[in-house]
Amino acid sequence: MKQIGLFGGTFDPVHNGHLAVARAVLEQLEDLDEVLFIPSASPPHKPEELISRFDQRVTMLRLALEDNPRFSISTIEAERSGPSYTIETLPLLRKALGQDVSIYFIIGLDAFAEITTWKNYKDLLAAVSFVVIDRPSHLCSGLGQLIPGFLPYFVKKKDGLWVSSQGRIIVSLAMKPVNISSSLIRKKVQKGESLDGLVPPAVERYIHEQGLYKQNPI
């Protein structure tokens, strides 16, 4: 059975931290075949006027991922209207990928700690497995305290691995934190500072060519 990691986000812009996470997932989860990046068309918690156009964010992703054959992109969230809720995107992905695919949703621990605020989060946890990654301010060691609190139907099988009665898993992935954020990059562009080491060179060139982030950094 093919195994795919889904990596969703606004990617405004994609940066070296995102790429480091995707590489770490592929390195540590040896059975994973690829990481599929899914840019959000209309993030529920971000006004559309404050983010770059979808096509611009997709182009930056393509430039960043073109050298890695195990990285791919899905523009599926642009194929429907309304906010980009993961639980509503998943059936479309299942149809596109086929039923004989095991899906792992890649997420940072900071975001996972708020998953109970996601639309129909219990249905999402029943539908796919999760790979939870540490963040500079949230270490995976805290996952053991989070799961018993709001996901008691997941049972710990061993360190860093929890399994539900439906056979879905939550696995923690430890990696050296990469302290880069899209908001930091946008602010640096606004100030005219270098993005060296923060984004791939092709992405930096595209940002400057398109005049992105010159106004109203967020």
C-alpha cells in the first residue's frame, strides 16, 4: 500500500523550514513514499486580502520542490469554494489518490495542540493518521501530556506512538527545530534584508520579481 504524507499550509512563502520538515519525515518514516504539499486556497483563519494569490504561492512551491522527486504538490483546495477546511478537502484527495493509499497528515505540535478547534476534528482523526513534529516553542515530549487530555481514545503503544480503536496512529517525530517562519521572511522583504538561507534561491528571485511582501507584512 502506498503511503503519503500530506503537508498543508498557506506557504506564503514556502521556506527552508518547511523543506526541512518534509525531509525529516521522509528520513524517519522509511515506509513513506512521498510528501504531498497542499497549499490552502482560502485559509479559515486568514483574510484572503492578507495573503498572496494562490497561483503565486503554488509557483513558489514548484520552484522550491523541483529538485526532489519525492516532493509533489496538489492544488486540490482551489477546486472548491469556501474556506479550506481539511475535513472537506480529504474526500477530494481520497478520490484523487485512490482508496488503496495510507495517508499521514503532517502537523506541528503547536497546531496539533489546537486540533479540537478544527472543523469536525474527530472525523479527521478517524480518517487519517498524524505525524506530529516539534516546533521551537513546543517539543514533542509534550505530546504525551496532550493526548490523554483531549484524545483519550488513543492508546500509547510505545514511546512516540499512539493508536486508536479505528487503527489510526499518532506518531511523534523529533527533529532539530528550524526557527524560520513565513512572517519573518515577509518582514525581511519589507525591510529590504537578505533571505539567504531562509528560502531557496529560486524562491527569493521570484519574490523580488513579483514584488511580493513589499507592503503590509503580516
